[in-house]
Amino acid sequence: PFHNVYIHPSGSCDQSDSLEIGQTSGTTYTFTENDAGQDIYFACQISGHCAAGQIVKVTVAPAPVIVFDWIITSYEDETAMVGDTIQFNFAPFHNVYIHPSGSCDQSDSLEIGQTSG
């Protein structure tokens, strides 16, 4: 191969404890919760490539938490990304359901909470 992708825990071109990600174009890596708050260094280990600058640091931010104070009111639509967390804060006697129909029809709803936060 002309290029490859490895994680370099050293943060440099030192290949100690490196982890192979892929040997072909289109190689992907999916960040995990364990990566959050970390700097991950990706490098090519083909001779001389890393030393020539083929190394990149990616700072992994934790997935955001979307917080709602769950009261009786109208809400604006929200956009979430895969991996995001949504938190509903409410007083007793409230609950949260997923309504696949997009309406308040409870026939296909799924309860996800009855306690705050």
C-alpha cells in the first residue's frame, strides 16, 4: 500500500504501542465514549511519511447533552447527532415517552422515563 492509518498513542512518529486502523483508502474510525476528552493522533507508517508530516491530532469532544426543563409548554424542534444525550428534568408526576407517530397517540409510544434527570 502507498498509505495506511495507525493511531499513535505517543503523539509523535514513534510507533510504540500503535494501533492499526486500516491499510486501504476509505478506512474509517468511529470515536467512542472512551475517546472523549482525549487527543487521538493518526499517522501513516509507510517509511518517511509521518516524518514528512502525515500525522494529525484530533481532539475528541464529548457528545453534548441536550437538556430540557420538562414543563407544560411549547418547544422548538431540536436536532441531535448520533451519540448525543438528551436529558429531561421535571417534577414528580411527569414522564417522557417516544412517540414514533409524531403525535400524542399513545398506541405506539415507548416510555423512557418517570424520574427527573
